[in-house]
Amino acid sequence: MSNKEPLFSTKNKKLLTNPLGSDNPITVQVLGICSALAVTAKLEPAVVMTISVMAVLALANVIVSLIRNTIPSRIRIIVQLVVVAALVILVDQVLKAFAYDVSKQLSVFVGLIITNCIIMGRLEAFALGNKPLPAFLDGIGNAAGYGLILVIVAFFRELLGSGTLYGFKVIPQAFYDMGYQNNGLMILPPMALVVVGIIIWVQRSKDKSLIESN
Amino acid sequence: MNTNSNTYTFLYASVMVLIVAAVLSFTALQLKPRQNKNKEIEKKQAILKAVGVASTFADAEKLYDQYIVEAKIVNAAGALISEDKEEAFGVDLKKENKIDLTDRKLPVFIFQNEAVGKKMILPVRGKGMWGPIWGYISMELDGNTIYGATFDHQGETPGLGAEISKPEFQKQFASKQLFDQSGKFIPLALVKGTASGHLHEFDAVSGGTVTSKGLEEMLLKSLGSYEKFLKSSK
């Protein structure tokens, strides 16, 4: 096996790093917006959601890639759904048993991982046509790109909306005594959309190649 | 092999479903005891919180065993049904609320420590805007004055209805009273504006009117079912 591809060849590295920037699932492909609005009021659920999506997406990518040659093409979407749904239920059950507080906060969103467009999108577009290792890296990369945006949005929403970061108070009491108020609007989902919009704006003004010409 | 033939497709789907079902039921069975344990700990934390005792997930069980010195079940007529601590803890209010008031089991927890003395804790459960809301009310032994309250919810809107689970909302219930001077049961009523200083009213959550109304209803029904018991403990 002298011509074996090294683990981190340029191609594989790209699978990991592209989704963080120029091929980001949220800001460029505009997938997974729904959950990005829902879990970003605080940093903690955003981080847990990222980890859960990463686990589900990486594993689903590998499983689908492993069985890609056996899947009857007429029911391939159903097969993908079953794989994702089974993994999501597993994640939900494990969270309920080992991280009860977090699972309560995420509540319905864990179930909603199934409907996260990023997952079905990557399975259909990548895992069905690639070997397990690149599929695994693609899963990790896309989940990381998704998580990056989630964490950025959650950072601003929690800081401005609750005056805390990861549950710790960061805005000193003296500010509140002087009349500073948390912005309640930041806690509500529409502000997540506005923050995502600002991120897209900043990214496109830096990387002109992302701007569609029409 | 032709992966597109009908036979293959049917076989593939059946086998896949069987494997997935087996894996999922195995996991669910394995994790069930741990999950139930977590729910119990959460309930114990909530009961302690009604008296203002903060506990962590790790020490809740120890504190519960230490401070909840007694737990019993009464009925709507105020008569004692059971004094078994485990049985009282195991009463599921969701099921009880569906049966007739006369047959309903009503749990009472007795709390005691050096800092706050002896209090009794009553569970309440009702409907919010999107789902169930529940809580625990701690009372002085006179059966009239509220000492503290804690509420929780399944899916009320964050920032609006969900505010009922915040300490700022809950602390207003301290020293409210359930009976007037002639001994008549007066359910706690919702007011807009300010209810501080009033004995029988509480402030609504702004922007959470439906949840607040649900909470009012819950206090009326749940605490109302304890009316005879509370009167007898005066």
C-alpha cells in the first residue's frame, strides 16, 4: 500500500477546514438555521448541541458511507433517515442518563437534530459517494462549522441578553447599579437571525468570492 | 447482485428496521434505571428548593434524607391515608389530577432543619400555556402562611412564561396567606401592577399572562384540595 493516502492529505484537511469558512453550512449553504435560532440563547446549550450534532453527523456519515454500496437507491433517503433517527435517539437517551440538566434544556431540540438539514444534506451529497474516512472528516468539519456559528451567536446573545457567559456573571453588578439593563430582545429567537445575518454580511464583505452575481 | 430489485429492497428495509429496533430497545432498557434516578433527584431538589435549600445534583439525595423528616399522604377530607415516606414521594400528581377529588392521594412533606425550623411542603401541578407546570409550596405549620414556593415548567416561552421558574418571581409568595381571618379559604389571585403588601394576591409575569393564569388555576385547584387538611392543622 505504497500509494495510500496520508491521513491528513491536503484533500482531507480541506474537508475539515472548508466548512469553517468558505463552505460554512450556516452562513454559506444556509442550512440548519432553525436550530441555530433555537439553542443559541445561552452558550451551554449551543455547545452541547454542537457536540451532539457532531457525534450524530460523523457517525451517520461513516455508517452511510460503509453501507453505501448496499443501499437500494429507491429507498436511500429512508435508509438515511433511519440511520440518523436511530443515532439521535441514542444521543437523547445517553444525555438523559448522564447529563440530565443539559438534556432538559435541549429537550425537543435533540429530537430536532433529525430534521437538521445539514445532516441529511451531507449524507446525500457526500457520504453516499465517498469512503468512510473522508465521510467521517466531512461530518466533523461540517458539524464544527455549524458549531462555530452557534457559539458566536450564543456568545453575543448570552452576553447582551443575560449578562453572563456560560452561566457565569461577566457584567459587574456596578454596571447594573448605574442603570445598565440586559437587553431582553436578545433572548428572543429573532435576534439570532439578525446576528446570523450580521455574520454573513461580515463574511461576504471579507471574501468577495462568496457574493452571488446576478 | 441487483440492489434495485424489489425483493432486495424489501429484504433490506426489513432487516435494517429489525437491527435498529434491537439496538434501540437494548439501550433504552440499559439506561432506564439511571434516567429514573435522575428524575427522582430532580424532584428531591425541587422539594428542598421550596424551603430555599439549594442543593446540587450530587448532594440532593443526602440533604433530602436528612431534612425531610416525614412524608405522608392525606385525602381531600383531610384524613391521613399513609405515613410511608417512600409512598408519599412516589405519588404521581399527573395521574392523581385525573381521578376524582375524593379518591385523590395528596402528599405532604415535612421539612425540618436548624436554620428554618419545621415546615410542610405541598406539591402543586397544573397547565401552563404550552404544557404542564408544577411546583412545591412550603408552608408554616399553621397551615395558612406560605413560607416559600418553587415552580417549574416543561416548555413555557423563555423570557415570558418561563419566568415562573425564576427566583425573582417565586420569592413574592413568601408570607402570603391562604385563609382570611374568619377561616375562609381564599385562593391566591393574580393581579397586574403590584401585589406587594397584599396577603392574597400575587403579581403576574409580564408578557406571560396565559402562564400566569394557569399558575393561578393550579394554586386554586391543587392547594384547594388540601383545604380541609390545612384547616385541621391550624
